[in-house]
Amino acid sequence: MGSDEAYNFVFKVVLIGESGVGKTNLLSRFTKNEFNHDSRTTIGVEFSTRTVQLGGFTAKAQIWDTAGLERYRAITSAYYRGAVGALMVYDITKHPTYDGVERWLKELYEHAESNIVIMLVGNKSDLESERSVPTEEARRYAENRGLLFLETSALQSTNVEAAFNHVLTEIHKRLATKEAPRSAFSPLSLNTSRGDDSEEKKPCCRNI
């Protein structure tokens, strides 16, 4: 158990997307290796953590799951703050959940860190016979927008580890190349100044 407690970095990653695409089951599959067929709609925000070792560093992933339903959106906008990674999830069998990606991305860009790592995730790849979103269409969209892309099945545990680990590795790579101080890897201390060079000039103490 001890090794699970020791970590170099804490990365906050958010799950976004329409209700019913499988965000909660992706979370429980990654953090607890569980899948719940009777998963109910998430109300508000939930999060779980898992510590992973990836290529020379150990990261504690703090994965946040938000309600996809419109009526809960007001509660969840603040939950983007400090997120350095996001999985933008749609259901490959329900095209409307893919059509909503643009709107979710817009919200993400408005509230999250400017250098956030985003992966477009087509979930429920086990339902190939019911597919309505072609893989190549989604892959092209992701490439055009500079997003990572993967199709997953929370049910069959396909690519779930790969999706989260790829995002965590990319976060580490981006932050390391910016030579950010170690404190910047914690969501509690991330500067939300949109990633320019104004880190010296935090407006925290001006309202005297």
C-alpha cells in the first residue's frame, strides 16, 4: 500500500460530455476497476483518485466526474478550475452526443487552464454494430482541433487505462517542457492566468 501514497505530482483531470455517455463508468473502471450496469445519473460533481507510475514519474490522478445533464451545469462550471487534463467523452452509438462536443470544448476553453491536455474519447466501442459515429470522422476532428483521440469500452475495459495514462503522460510532458515549478503540478496551486508569462504578477494581494 505504501507505494500508492508516494507520488511526485497531483494532476486534476475532468470528465466532460453529455449525460449517459459513460463518464462515471470510465472513472470507476480506471480508479476501482469496476463497472456498474445500473449507473445512475451523476448529480453535481464526484471525484476519485488513483496513483499511477508512468515512465519515470509517479502521478496521483484526481479524476473529476461532472453531471452531463443541463440542469446541473450551473454547479459544475467552477470545477474546471485547476484542471490540467480533460477527457471529452461521447457515445459512438449516439451521434447527438458527438455533435455536442464543440459546445463542451467551448466551455472547457473558457474555464480551464490554457495549456490543458484534452482527449476526445469515443466510448462504448463494444457496441460496434450500433455505431453511428465513424472512427475516422472523429479522429480527423480531433487532429484538426489539436486533441488526442481514442475509442474506449468501459464495459470491456478496452483502452481505459491507455486513455487516462496517455493524458497523464502528455500533461507531464507539457508541464516539464515549460519548466514549471513543482508546485505548479498541484491543482491547488495552479496559476489560472491563461498560461502567459505573468506568473510573477499574481493579482492575489491587490485589494488592500
